[in-house]
Amino acid sequence: MGTIVLSGTVVLVILGFGNHTWWLVAVALLFVYMQYGRGGASASSSGGSSGGSSGGGSGAVPGSYRAYRDRRDKQAKWDRRYRRERPLESRRQARERKS
């Protein structure tokens, strides 16, 4: 995937000598690739070293589960912080949820 994106970027840069809009498209392509394309690969490779042999056979499923677990843990951390910093508001919300 990275080779395709880099080749496309080179082509867009070459086209950009005639029309500078292609340079903006190349930058946008690289930005999107860095945000979404490499994000999953780097998360699974960095988590793979800490996971050890518990990953099993498939590489995509543990990475997505690891990302889910990270998001869940981060949300739980923020929820605990919110309850700690705003106890009256969190109690009011808990009462509203019960009724």
C-alpha cells in the first residue's frame, strides 16, 4: 500500500509542475495516508511487541481489538476523571439514568 501511495505522490508532484493544484492533491494524499493508512499498521506493530504470542494467527483482528481496548480504556479514564472532578454533576447524571 505504501508503494502505491508513494508512486501516486511522485506522479502528482510531476504533474504539479504544470498545475500547482496537483501538489495540493499530493499533500492531501500523503496526509490521508499518514492519518489512516499507517495508523493501523503502526498501532498493531507497536502493540505486537507488548502482546507477545497472545496475538494468535490473524494480524488484523488483534490489532482492531487492541485499538478498541485502547479507546475503551481511554474513555474509562476520562469518565473516572470527570466523576472525580465533578462529583455533584456525576451523581445527578446517575440519578437521571436510574429513573
